[in-house]
Amino acid sequence: MRNCLHYTLFVLALVSSSTARAQTPDEATQPTPLEAAPAPQLPPAAAPTPGAPPPSASAVSPQNAQAAPATSESRAQAATFDGKAGTIGNVRLVLSAESIASVWYTRFKEDDANAASSHIHFQLLSLSELGADYLFEGTPIWTLGGQVRLDGGWSRNDDRVTSSNRSFAITPRGGVILGDGDAIRIWLRAGIAYGHINNDSDSSSSVGIVLSPNVIVSPAPHVALTFGPMVRADSVSYQGGARPGYTTVQLELRSGISLLL
């Protein structure tokens, strides 16, 4: 009887131990707290610089994430000589003193003589040649304008006779500005010159062609310095045919200044 009781108690102890260890299917599949995946960590925010303004919305917007590359058209419009926003619609007016400092070589040849003569001259701080040109919008930039030349002086012939002379010339011209730089460009111009010369004894008239390729250097907005050669060829005839005419060829290196209005 005592052995049977001990056997019954032993069986009940085994059943109780098995029930304590048993788990439901749902409990078996759930991870323990140690097996759970860690939560994602956000990077710490950068500390603001003392005194710095907060970033604007445009600075981080997708539209400003990548700047558009500069094109040749945008660079041309950013240049000083861009032909935009002038005083006359889309045309700019350029006023120039074109021969402030210059040195030139002139060759004379009379029509009825085989011999020719030549002279070299220079001048400084002269306002004898003034020009005005319109700049039309576009690429390249086309120009249309003219130049007025006023001159005077005196001369002495071989007999030591002194005479004064006064000259006037006007040159309608056209041109083109090449390049897309902000500060340096090339300005090519060509025109036809008409002139009149008076002295103490007679008067004469002239017609010729003028070529002027210049380099434009713009140190500041609305201001430009010009450097380059000028080639001029004229045919001069005296009024009434009292004297034979002559031809001149002039090569000049000059510098000037221009203002954009």
C-alpha cells in the first residue's frame, strides 16, 4: 500500500513538471526581449553655429539642389557690351572719343607725279574724333553709327610761307562685336569717309574708306577702353581743278574711351 502511494505521487510530480515546461505555439514563435531587432537610430542634428542665420527653405529645396550650367547666351548677356536694356528699347547708344592718344604714318602721292612723300605724327589727349554707335541685341552684336572728325592747324612750305588749314570729315559706318567675354571683346568697323579741307589759298574735298578693328577692354560697367589700328585711304581733289589732286594712305595706332548709355 505504501509503495503504491509513492508511485502515485511520483507520477503526479512528473505530469506537473511537464505542464510547467510546455508552451503554446504562439508563445514559441514570439522572440524574447533579447532577440528583438534594435530600433533604428537617427543621426544627431548638427549644432548650429553661434550667430549664424537659420537655413532658408530655398537653400534645401530640390529646385536648388543643382545649379543650371552657364550657356554662351547667358555669358553674352552678362557682358558689358550685351546690347540690352539701353535707352532706346533693345538698343544701346555708345559715345566714343576714339583717338585720345595715337601715332600715325601718312603717305601722300600727287596724281600727276611719280614721287610720294610721307610723314609721321603723334597726338595726346585729343578729342578731334568723336563717334556714336547703336548696339543691336543679338549674337553677334551688330552696330550702326558714325564718326565726326574736326581738325585744324598750320603748315609752312619750302618758301617759309605759313598757312592755316581746317578740316571736317564725317564717316557713316557699320560694325560687329565678336566674342562672349565679360571684359574683353573685338569690335570690327568699316565706313566711308567724306571730308572737306579749307586753307588760306584754296579748298579741297575728299572721299575714302576707313577700317578700324579694335580690342574692347571693359574695366567697369558702362565704360570701355579701345585699342587697335586704323587704316584710312582717301582721294583728295581741289575745287575747280586749280591743282592736281592727291591720294593719302594713313596707318594709325590709337586708343580711346567709350561710354554706354
